Amino acid sequence: MNDHARHPNRRRLLGSTAAAAAALALPALLPSVARAQSGPRIRIGYWPVAAGLPFFAAVGKGYFKEAGLDVEAQKYAGAQQVMEAMLAGRCDGSSNGTGSGNLGVGEIASPGLFKIIATNPSNAKYVLDQFLVPKDSPAKTIADLKGKRVASGPGIQNKTLALAVLERAGAPGTTVTELPIGQHVAALAAGQVDAVYTLEPTGTVGRMNGTTRMLEAGVIARYILGDAQAPWHGGSAALTTEFIKKYPAETKKYIAAYARGIELVRTQPAEARQYLKGYTAIEGPLTAEVPLASYMLYNEFKPADVAAFQKFFDLFTEKGVFEKKLDVASLLYKG
């Protein structure tokens, strides 16, 4: 059996990624970009999950502007689309919350594509990932979802992780369909699916409107990393290597301003939370209810953190999503 036959998921993903990259590269689809007097416009892709908060806050608080930077926040339907835009040269980086596994696929498609400047490790304490069910569902554990209709967020990272957790939690063979994250609560409320593997703020939205309940949170740390308190580096803020090489001074200023966003979330979470509005499905008083992920800058990684990140990436190699082993340490920005 040839390599393509053994890894149909990877073949399909890389094929679609290449096609998307080619399409995105068409000059007709590339808008003219106004340049700030002080330097280039820095185009950062994000998708509407709570883990992107440091970026949202840095934009909202004016940290990038104070650093003399012109930063454009580009919203995408999923992390895979952010990666494809980076591949195509349509954006210069990603915010936190962008799937690290999706970025890894881009790295394999185009070696040396990016460097990670920060991650958003989550677990049972710092909640991001979770399984939700309708409020009145009889399910008590993930094992109870065996044979049920389960959905995940879009993209290869979400689906691969959902399937792996179901398998390891006692529900092997359960089918998972991809569904835009903004539709998860409505799909559960309407009875279209029995459960979803999702990311915050979805759980908060469903809990606050009384339609869903959390079955279990921190599932990747528990079932993939083997420790409910282990750091799952599921999302990463990154800059393309091309941008870093072309604009070294702006790169350092950008990272310093981004770090201010992380510091705000760490030290003044109530102040930071307001910037979920406009970027996620959370509005008004509900912003105070969303659990926050943790954050780790590239220069804060310890060997144990790199090892946990590597274990996560090794799952994607094991499942055939990555055609080769990716060395996490080599993907971290070095400063």
C-alpha cells in the first residue's frame, strides 16, 4: 500500500490546503493594503475563541499602536483557514487560539513557515476544551456518547482530537462531523447532534442560555497527555518566518506588545475580558463568566512544557495527520 493510501486524511487535507493556498494567492483576491507610515501592516489571523484574548486585548488597549505598529486583525472561520492564509502570504501570523496542529500541517506543507511566539496551554484548571451535551441529556460520561451523533469544530485538529478522546474515554468507533463552532449550541438545542467537542466560549454561551451542560472539560490533558493538569498547548500565536526575516525590528516590537496583552490577562483578567466582545460570541455581562486559558511566551518554556507539547504533536504523527515527526523545540521563536 502506498503512502497516500495509508494516510487518506492527510492526503485530502494537504490537497485542500494546497488548493486553498493557490486560490488565495490569486492576485485578483488580494486586496491592496495601505501601508502605515511607520512600517508594514501586520496582518494577524484569528478565529472567534476565547483563547485569542491577549491579542484582542492588545488591539483594544492600543498596545500595538503605542509601539508604532499597524496591526490588522483578520477573522477566519477556523484555524485551518488561518494557516492556509499564512501559507498563501495573505496574513503574517496567527493569534492565540489558532490550532497548533493546524499550524503543524502548514509547516509540513512549507517547511520553515512560522515561529511560535506564545501558546495558550489549557487543562482541567485553565479551561478551553470540553465536551458539551444538551442540558437534559442522560449522558454522564464521555463513554456514554458511544454511537451517538457527535460534532467537533472545523479542521483536522478538532476532528482528530475529538476522535482520539472518544476512543480513549470508552466510546471508540463514534462518528464525528465538523461543524462551525458558532453553531454548536444551536445544534445541541435543536437536537441535531447529541454532543460536541468544542472550545470556549461555547460552553459559557450554552450554560448561560440554559440549553447545554458540560460533560467534561480539560479532556485533551486527561486523555491525550495522560494528566488532567498537564499543559495542552493546543493553540499558538505565531509569525511567519518571512515576516520575521524581513522586519526584525517590527517583530520585536510586535512580540513586546503582544506580551503586554498576555500580562493584562494574567494580572487584570476582569479588565481584559471586555475585549472578548466583538471577537467572540460573548457580549456584555457574559464576558465575566468565560473561563480563561493560561498563556506561555516562547521564552517561558521549560523542558517539561516542550515535552508536553511534543506529546501532543506526536499524536498527529501517530494518526497520520503529520507525514513526519515535527520537532516542537525547533518551531519556537528564539528571540
